[in-house]
Amino acid sequence: MLFSQGGTEYTRLQKLGEGPREEKLYLCRPRTGETEGALVEVAVLDRQARWKSHQRFKEAARLGALLSHPSIPRVHGQYKHRGTRYLVTDYVSGISMNMASNYACMRDRRLSEDLALYVGSAVAGALSYLHGLTDATGHSLGLIHRDINPYTVILRHDGAVMLANFTSAFSRLPGREPTTTGVVRGELDFAAPERLGRVLEVGVEARSDLFSLGLVLLELLTGEHLYFTDEVERAAARLPKDHPGSEGCEEWLSESGGWASVEEMARRAAAFRPEHVEHLTRDVSGPVRFVLHQLLRRHPAERPATAAALKADLDACRMARGKPYGAREALEELLEARSDAEKSGSDLLASDEAERRAGEPHSLATH
């Protein structure tokens, strides 16, 4: 038993990993008397953790309590026992877009535009809700997710799209600890240019999330990452050493770590051009390619004005395709991709495969 609260015992099934603020994440099964509940994720912060980590942990719980959207995991509550904090959240079991891209690579066949449009529309809807969230007085909370990446976008086992992991989110909640300068929150690989040091002299805003979503969709559609293509790498290498895009980034840190430094990623974000996006999307249909071009602009002002506007564009692309594609079709496509990948004989598996299948219904596990 990990801990108990109000007559409910939380039994630890497996460790899921560690969060960015010293917390450990566990998959748990709650039990009240003889009744078992649905799987939950429990974040545990030891009493010996730094004071700032405890403050951030409490802020994450306060923010989670405000969120109510079908594409966002529900926070059940924050509890404290003998100085140790526990945050209980819905466990999202399903296929992450990271695994979806891996399946496509293993079977050597890309995923459909229908899937990317379905996933993108759902995430844009969730972001529209987040970006428009206000406090009780009607003032904007200025909420930015800051960690849109293939791991945090998950297709649940009923075909619903979920946006998980709000541990790196920014908000203007009263009493919130200021964000530490010199640290890039969330996955460095999927950060918008304005979040990478001094690439742009503009502040981080809601449209930063839209750029990150564009990178996720690009990877789903092409199997490529804009920052990691040979063309962008060569363009970054041609930039002068003192190029403003990387100046002053030497001491910046990434919250998530990774193989590349913030300075290196900043140079790549400063080097890519629209023609690089055009080349990567050469096999994508015209309307979808147009949306990706809008999303993957270096300057936020050139991207869609809001997540709601992006959702409208994606839904227009879906309607123009003239065929139904929803939760059932998305789940069937990814289960087929997984089956094909398993038959390929490749041992390529990402770290979240076993984790996300932990709560999978038996009927899907044997699909």
C-alpha cells in the first residue's frame, strides 16, 4: 500500500517514472472496502524535497482542481501525510503518439492524414479550453501547457484523445512561484523557438503550444522532426558562432534533459525556414500542408491566432475529405499499426509502451 486517505487505500502496482520537481510517479489501484476503483496515477513528493518543489507541487494540484474537460485527465485530490505529498490523477492508459510514430517506423508505413487531423483537432480543442480559462472573477489565468509532445498526447482505449501531464504548465494563479529564468520547461525537442533562450525577442504565449502541436503532427504525418533533419542541421551549422539565435543560451538548462543542449536546439530553431517545412511535407495533401506551414512559423504572430482557429482549420480539412473518421477508426488504425509492427520482427520499443498498456482491456491486448 502506497498510502490511504478517507477509507481508500492506494495499492502501488508499478513505478511509472519521475517528474521534473523531485516527485515519483506510481500506477496505483484504489480500494474502498471491497470495491476497487479505476487505475490512477499518484505523484509522490517526499518531505525532504526542496521547498520550491513543494510549492510547485501544490500549484499543480490547485491548477488541476480547476480543469474540467473531456480530453484532460481529472485530478482527484492532493493529500499530505507526515510531510509527504500525494497527488492523485486519472491514469491515462492507451497509445501515445510517440508509440504511434514508432509503430509506423517499425512497419515502414506512415499513419493516415485522417488520424493526424482527428488527433490534432482534439488537442486543439483542449488547448482552446486551457488558453481561455479564467478565475472566479473572469480574469484570464494565462494558462500555457508548455509540454505538448508525442508522450503527452494519448489515444485512449475507447478512441478518445487525451492531453496529459500539466506539471510544466504556466499560469497566473495568485501566489504562484515565478518561473525560473534560464530553464526550458517540458520536452526540449518540442519547444517553440520563443521558448529556447533568445531565439526571438518575444515572450512565451499561447501560440507556443500551437507550434509544439505542429511538430507533433509533422512527426505523425512524415516520421520526421523539423529540428533534426539534415537540412536544418546543416543550416544551423552555417550560422555564425555569435548568431543572436543562440547568444546567451550557453547557461540555459532543459527541465527534461535530452541529448542536445538548449544552445544547440536554439540554433536549429533559428535556422529552419519555410522551405524546410515544404520539403518535409511534400507528400502531404495541400490543405493539410497549408495548416502545417501556418503552425510551424518561427514568429508566433504568423501562426493561427488561437487554438480555436486552428481547430476550425483542422475540422475543415476533415470535412473536405468526405469520409467519417472518429474514435473507432482511430483506435482501429493504431491497433492495426501495432499489430503490423509486432509482426515486423523489430525490437524497437519506446519507454512508454509497457506503461501505457498497463491498463489495457484484455480484448484490446489480444487484438
